[in-house]
Amino acid sequence: MKKKINVVLKQLCCIVLCLIVIAPFYMVLINSFKPKAEASRMSLALPTKWMFNNYTEVIEKGKLVQGFFNSLEYAAIATLVGVIGAAMAAYVMSRRRTKLNNFLYYFVLCGLFFPVNYVTLVKVLSTFQLNDTRVGIILAFTSAMIPFCVFTIYSFVSTVPVELDEAAVIDGAGPVTLFFKIIVPMLKPTLVTCFILQFMSVWSDFLTPLYLSSKSRLFPMTMAVYQFFGKNTNYWNYIFADIVLTCIPVVIVYLLGQKYIIGGLTSGAVKE
């Protein structure tokens, strides 16, 4: 009897926690289809009249198409370069554990604990004339993800047998062939995990483009939402529709790669 009560209590607790998480998303979604007056009340009730044209209005007025392609460019390029670069570095550090490599590994890990100083970052980018440019924004995103990716991939590389490297070298494989044809396929779960998590992080980032871009043509979707909110503070139906459109790509990427995230984190990221 006690076991059944415990199970019921646990299930009720889970349901309550799920409702707490889901309720804000439901509110945003349902209010994005309401007229202006109803949306401003922010209730959880269904709309009396479904306003699907809220989304077309937002796409036209909010420059979301340009913001979408900017976000896609930043997220795709920064994540791809960051994950591949981190994988190369983590592989070398894991396989050749010299004093220098050990120092570099722990030095890179410091990036996990120290916050980004945007004032210094802007100064550095300005010195190289990269401030307010696409290249500068991509470099900032790429450098920010390297510590997490190196830490995750380093732990996973340690579980890959060294004998595979030796067998590939005996068969005549060079460093590039060894890494991309032998090691990368073995690292697929953790590489995909890092790619998806960092893609979502870059897509949702607000502070980096806020500090590093002042031109509207460089704004990602998060900045487009911010700019749109400033011009339409009273039109909550448009703001909610804008938020939904911004979140859709992240949700799709997460759903497509969910199994890789779980598999990558459980199989390699926690091993040493």
C-alpha cells in the first residue's frame, strides 16, 4: 500500500512540475493566435477568434526572414568550426598527455568557470577591426563553445582504444586520415551532442549579438525579436507570435537530435 502511495505521489509531483514548465509555453503559443485586446490579458483561455495572420504580420514587419538566415549562418558556421576544432584539440590532448597538453587542457577548462567579459571582447575585436562584422560575431560564438566541447570530447576519446590508432598507422593512415576516418566515426554520439547543444545555445544567445552588432542587417532572430518588441510594446499578440517563430528551429533541432544528446552524454561525457 505504501509503495502505491509513493508511486502516486511521485507521479503527481512529476505532473505538477511538467505543468509548471509547460504552462508558460502554452500561454505564449495560445496568445499568439489572439487579437490584440485578448492577448494583452495573457490568459490561458482559447482565443474567441483565431488570428493566424498574426504570424504573417510579424514576418513582414519584424524582419524575421533576415534574422532567421543570420541566426542560421552564425549557429551553423560557429558550431561546425567549434566542434571540429575542439575535437581535434581534445584528441591530441587525450592521446598525448604531456605536461604542456595537460596545462592547455586545464587552461581551456577555465573557460567553463569564468564569465564572458564583453567590454574586453569588444576591445579585442575592435583592435583587429572585427567589431560589428559577421566574422567577429562568429569568432565570439566559436570561442565561447570550445571549453565545453573540449571537456566533453576529451572524456569520450579516453574510452576509444589506442589500439585502433596503432592499427590504422600500421595500415599506412596519416594523421588526417586517422582522425577523420577512424576516430570521428567513433566520436559520432558526442560530436552530434556537442553540435546540437551548441547550435541551440548560439541560436538562443542574446547578449553576444547585443554587444557585438549595432547594424540591423547583422541582427539574429533574438535581436530581431528585441527590436520588434521595442516598436510594438502594446501588441502582445505580435510579440508572442515572434517568440514562437524564434523558438521553432531550436525545438526542431532538439527533437531531431534528442537520442544523440542522451546517448552522447551518458556514454562518454561522464567517463574519465
